[in-house]
Amino acid sequence: LFKTAKDADNTRLTSIVGVQGGPDEWLGLSDVICINRYYAWYTLQGKIAEGAESLSKELDDLHKQFNKPVLVTEFGADTYPGMHADQPEMFTEEYQKEFIKAYLDVADTKPFVCGMHIWAFTDFKTGQGVIRFGGMNWKGVFTRDRKPKMAAHYLRSRWTKQ
């Protein structure tokens, strides 16, 4: 598919999104390395600092291996609206904010990271399952009806320096 795309138009960038545990050699076929990562959520659960360290190491390793820009196409943490804790705990608004902050802080130290995409803009309905309480994906920084969570307020202040 990469060859077909380049044969059709060699000026366009190609990519494939790698999920955790996928073969790195496939990423090398891309012009831009794209990865979905959820350290401190699906793996290293509840351990934001360790998750950020794992992300940092993997980003460095990918850049060293392929010497290409890296785009983190998904990262985030499920957050039940209005759930709070004094210390950030999984599913709280505090945890989501700290999780996002940690990932963005890592990216700020990597000049080869060309972008980050928080998953997701809003909470959304999805299939039922043991990891989908109420059949919802709660990773939005806004609720399903577009009310901001703590993470949305944090992002506004980070991006506007207010």
C-alpha cells in the first residue's frame, strides 16, 4: 500500500498508526511515525510518572531507530464527569488532567514530536463491555453534551498561557 500510494503521488506523506505491541518495522515504512499510546491507562495503570517515562523512552527509541517525525495520534484517560479525588486516581478529573499534562510535557522535550492528539474531544457512546461503563468512552475533555471537564480548562490555560 505504501508503494502504491507513492507511485500515485510521491509528494504526499504516508503513515500507519501503530498500537502498543505492534511491529515497529511497519512504522518504518511511514514518512511520519504515528502511534497510539496509553501508558498509565491500559498499561502501568494509575502510574502517571512511570507512564510518562515509558512514553519518553519509546519516543526516543523510535526516533533513534527511524529518524523521522513522530505524531502521537491518540492518548488519554477515561474520566467520569464530576468524579474527583484529593490525589489523582483513575477515572477522576484530576487524573485525566495530570495524565494529559504529563504526556504534553514529555512531547515538549522532543523536537522530533510533530504533534499530539488527545483522545477524545468529547465523551461518546460505544459498545458495551467491562472497560466501557455505561457503554461510553469517557476519554473526552468535554462531556457528551459539551460541558468542559477539568482537563479542558487546563488545556485552555496551557495553550493561552492564562
